[in-house]
Amino acid sequence: MQIFFKCNGEWVHQNEHVSEESLDESSGLKVREVFINVTRQQVEDFHGPEDYWCQCVAWSHLGTSKSRKASVRIAYLRKNFEQDPQGREVPIEGMIVLHCRPPEGVPAAEVEWLKNEEPIDSEQDENIDTRADHNLIIRQARLSDSGNYTCMAANIVAKRRSLSATVVVYVNGGWSSWTEWSACNVRCGRGWQKRSRTCTNPAPLNGGAFCEGMSVQKITCTSLCPVDGSWEVWSEWSVCSPECEHLRIRECTAPPPRNGGKFCEGLSQESENCTDGLCILGIENASDIALYSGLGAAVVAVAVLVIGVTLYRRSQSDYGVDVIDSSALTGGFQTFNFKTVRQGNSLLLNSSMQPDLTVSRTYSGPICLQDPLDKELMTEASLFNPLSDIKVKVQSSFMVSLGVSERAEYHGKNHSGTFPHGNNRSFSTMHPRNKTPYIQNLSSLPTRTELRTTGVFGHLGGRLVMPNTGVSLLIPHGAIPEENSWEIYMSINQGEPSLQSDGSEVLLSPEVTCGPPDMIVTTPFALTIPHCADVSSEHWNIHLKKRTQQGKWEEVMSVEDESTSCYCLLDPFACHVLLDSFGTYALTGEPITDCAVKQLKVAVFGCMSCNSLDYNLRVYCVDNTPWAFQEVVSDERHQGGQLLEEPKLLHFKGNTFSLQISVLDIPPFLWRIKPFTACQEVPFSRVWCSNWQPLHCAFSLERYTPTTTQLSCKICIRQLKGHEQILQVQTSILESERETITFFAQEDSTFPAQTGPKAFKIPYSIRQRICATFDTPNAKGKDWQMLAQKNSINRNLSYFATQSSPSAVILNLWEARHQHDGDLDSLACALEEIGRTHTKLSNIAESQLDEADFNYSRQNGL
């Protein structure tokens, strides 16, 4: 038998073979083994289409046998990993996946994971898996899983280490249970009680998010005030007694003590001599005889009466029942009148209280309040507002109507607090009918959380303002027919927007609803909606959209388009829209280029943490609309936050680059920031589409000692390849030493609804003269078109041409646009410039407009 090796198709020389023979003890057969040595030089010198290979060939007289080919390669392991593991921040119980692709090598490297330089044994920890393509998988992250992870690759040549990846397992804060409600803070009257909760279930760890929501809740409470008793006037003196004394009494009922009040002090009975000392007591026995005789006669008379009644009842026994009360014959319905009180709580109808003759209620039959609206009028409005001049008449046990007619009518005054914020109660709409408005419920209104305001408007028009939101509604004079009045409402959607963006389109304004939807106006009204776009026709395509009754949104018009159905005037921070119908409107924008800019307002708030050494900084980036910032202010007030620096404007481009927020220049040896939280990055889409949910990042700073009371640092907010803003924080963490920064530089009017002439800057008489002058076409062009041009209205003039009075509509747009301006100078200058060659304008002098401006400012407290 012959055994030889063939390498790369050539026979190996016989001298290079080493042969050994042995005997297999189990079978008794002779075994021959043959070896050859292959050197590294031989492999490196070989250049062929495939790897260096060798094959064993054996033959004898019985035949030939060949082995499989054995490849011989040079072992190596490159230095650089194809993919190093990357650090991660994950919430507790979240999944962690660390990827590792070892360097190229022959043979392929085996991978081992180290945590803090200690090997990880996945067989001892079922939560860890290292078998899937060299990746490290932690199914449910634990706090103990935080650390530095390293990927080790090794083969017969060498070992390689990857870069370390830091894993941070953080815990988001969770609210504890609410505490019990505190006692009412006032002994009597209307006050408040509160309850609180802490962000300790669990407390945020390792940069986890602070709890969202309010830490303190307050509700109103009403405690009955104690009423001390007071004496009635003394009664008349009694007749003179045999003892020559007469008495008089008084009762503690004016009023009686109630709700723990004090009883009257002093005597309830008083006696004195009634004969001026000339009392004669000698006839005592004679008077006693007369007394006893009278008593005896009375007893006899009563006995005779009882006997007579008994005989009569026996004679009438055919009836079988005793008729005791005549009310049984009428079903127990008795008509009675009583006077209600106006002092204190109007719900406490106590017969012992003094009557008020100004208001009366008449009830016929048992009272049954079937309508929830009536119950609310009896509970909510009566409890918190003085009793208005309302007459209530109950016609039967199943109807309660307001007023004196057969139909339900409301004769009271309209109070601003009738519909408090957060109440799901529907608005009331006042419709014209027989010159008297009546109440009608609107069940079609949305029930989600909204910011609302209402006002009753008539023929004189007026202005409805949502304070500190930039949203307002101008009802022109004459838009509502004479002798009619409507309750007009306006609301802002505070929940998730119902307008879902399509493609690259973004929402630039709040969703504003005005109504009632079935109201018809004869003159377009002006709706002002704030927006956050940096207005430029080169970079934005802005649309006005309206929600249909089916809940879908449809485009009304593009701001740059020509339309005769409505008109949009786009200012840097607001859009003024002239409309003919009420509904829900919003502004959307489609960026044309990457240079399209959204204006963001950035602000930083701070407050002490539950840990006395920690101080929390919260940085907000919201759309630059007053409404969006008001939401942030409201949330921070509930959380006890303090505005640390004046908000600034950030121009955020639509270039898909993310936003970075970082804390800089923290004083060393006084403060320190928790690891991995000094810089946070927010994806572009989260900022670009965050118009309804305030975007904020939280930073937690820790003092080294409690004696540190001053904090100074910088907050850097920047967009990669974009604009940057620096907020300089310099504050005291002690509330007594902290300087207060106001949230709003100038708040809107305290009264959201202004009706009649005081709502307009231009007096009605001057407005009539302007309209009469400019509505008539002029050969020289000095008509309403020039009035529009002088007031920077140069687009879509065809809309005004379709109106019965183009000048009036232009002036309405001017009123809406200059709501917060100081005076009428711009209009006066335009009229003076046109009037130099227009004789009809000679009577409309600038002095008259100055006087009108002064009167408007005085009426509105400016």
C-alpha cells in the first residue's frame, strides 16, 4: 500500500513524507499514518485561483482512495472593528441592544462582552443574550445594567478591544397618590382647599423625565358663616298681676343664632311694679273664689261640647271615613307664596330669615326640577353670583320655566363667569324672536378641553378678545340686524389638533372656533389668528383651512390667491381674516424651500426639587404665539416654576437638522450636573410639528452644600447649521431673594367682550363720512382703492369690490389690524394725504381723529 500527498495538483516529494505504523488493538489491523509539513513561506509564495490545498492519495492492488482537500491559509486578525458598540440611554425595563461587528480575521474571531472590565456570562443571567450575531441584548433593563460595555474579539492570532459604550438606565418620575383635601382656608364664606402629590413614585433617576401634570390641585369650598343671634323688640307689658307686677318678654329671633353663632346676651324676660307702689293685697281670697268659679264653668262647657260632637259623629257614620283636612279633596296641591332672601347664599331658603320684598317666587304644586339646566341655575350661578332679577314661576310639578310667560325666557344679566373654564356645559345662543332673546342649547359644540370666551352682541357690534392668546373677533357695526342679539362664543382647541398634516404641511396657528355656526351676518366679520411663520412668499405657501361638520378639513384659500369669498391679510405675527360664516379655522403652511422658518419662543423656568440640594431647570421651545406660551405659563404656575430669563426668539429652519439644548458655564465646586444630561438633542420632526404639545427639556443641577444660594449658568439652544440663542441664568434659588420676571409684557383687556362704540377706535360719525366719500368711484382714482393702498392693502382688491361698502370693510380690517396700536396716526396721515386734493375730506381733520383716539383710550383704561 502506498500513501502520498498531492498539493495544488502536484505530488509532494517522497522525502518530505513522514510515515508511522501502528496496530489497532481492537481490530488487530495495521494502521499507517503519513504526515507532511507546510510552511508559511510556501503558502505566501503560492499564487493560484484558489487557496493553497493538499490532498492525501492512497492505493494498492485493491484500488485507489482520495481524501477531501484541506485548505491552508495564513491566520490574521485586523485591528479595527467594523462596528463599535454605541452608548444608549434607555428607560427602566426597556430593551437594550448593543451591536458589535468584530474585525475581519482568519479564522473568524470569537466575541466576548465585558461590563466594567468583567466578563459577562449569559448562561448565568437569563436576561442577557449574547448569541445573536455577536450583539448584546438585555431584554429588560435594570438599574444595575448601567455601566461601560466593551466588545472583545479574539482568534489564534490576537485579541482586539472595541471602544467602550456607556449604557445609562434611567427612571422617569411617577406621581405619588394624592393627599387628602386640606381644610377650607377660610372660616366662613368662599375659599379654597387643596391637595398635593409628589414626583416620588418613583423619583426620576439618571436624567429621567420629571412627572408631567400638576403637583397641586385646588378647588373652591364654601363654609357657612356663623350668625349671632339678636333680640326682637320687647313685647307689650302684660296686665297687672295680683302681685302688682306686669311682665314683658323678647325672643332671640332677629335673627336666631345659626351655624354655631352666639346666643343673644341679656334677659329674655323683664318685670316691674305696675301700681307705682300702691298695690292692695286684701282682696286675695275674693279673687281666688272668682278664679275657681270660672274654671268650673269652663269644665262643664267642655263636657257638654264633647257629648254633642260624639252624638253628631254617630249620626254621620254612613261616610265611613273622617274628613280631617280639606286638602285631601284637591290632591294636596296648595297655592302658597313666600318671599325669598337676597342676603348671603341665595340657595338657603330659611323661613327665619328676613324677607326681601324686591324678589318673589310663586310655586303651584310640588317642585320638580327635571331639566339639568334648571338645576345648574339653582346651584352654580346662585352660589357664586349675586341673585339677579330673575322671576321663577312653577306652572306644575313637571315644569320649571324662567320668566313670566309660558315659554322659557331669560331676563337676568349676563355674567362673565357663567361658563367657567373646564366645564362641559354647552353654550347658550340667543336668537331673535319677538324682539326678546331666548336660550337654546348647542349640543354640537366639541366637548374636549377648550379655552373659551363669550359675549352678547347686537346691531352696534363689538369686539371679542381671548386674553393673552392673540385671538380676537371683530363684529362690525350693522353686521347683526337691528332688534336682534346673539350670544357669540370663541374657543381655542387645547388638546391634540384635529387637523392632521399631509406630507410636509405643518400647523402654524391654533385651531380657533367661533360661533354659533348658524348665525348669518350682513357684513364680513374680522377674525385675528396668531401664527408662528416667518412670513415670506418665497419660502412658505400658507393656507387658510376650515373644518366641516363631518370633522374633515378643507382649504378655504391660499393667502396669496385671489378670492371673493374671504380675504386674508398676513402680518408678521398674525393673520386677519374677513369671513361671512362662523366655524373652526386654522392656518397651515407648506415649506417651499429649506429656508422656510418657524419662529420659536424659548424660555427657561426653574424650581427647587423635592431634594433640598437639587434645582431643576426646564427649557421650553414653543411656537411663537401668545396662546402657546400661555399654556407653558399655566403649567409652570401649577408646578411652582419661576421664569429665570426673558424669553427669546429662535428662527428654526426647515432643513431637517435637529435642535440641541445644553447647559454651559456651571460654576465648579458650587454646582454639578448629573452625568449624561448636560446636552440634549431633539429630532427635527419633534420640533417642527410640536405646535400643540410644549417641547421641553429638563436639567437637574445639584449643589455641593446647602449654603450655595446663587446659580449662574448659560442655556444654549441651537439648531445644527442654523440659528442659536443664549439664555443667561442668574438667579437666587431662595424665593425671598429671587427677582420676579413678568410673563406677559402687556396683557389684553380684562373684559374679553366689548360692545358698542367703545369697542372701535374710529367713531361711527367719522366712519360714515369716510365711507360716503370713498365708496363713490372717482375719476382721479381717489376712492376706496386709494384708501386700501394707503393702508398697505395692495392684494386681492376684487374682494372689496364685491362688498356693498368697500370702505367700511377696509376700515373693519384696519380696526382688527391695529387693535393693540397706540393711536390713529396711520389712518389720519392717510386721510390727510388723500384729502389735499379732495374737498369732501376737508371736514375730517386730524384733530378730530386725535380727539377720537383720546376718548377710545380713556374708555378702555389705556
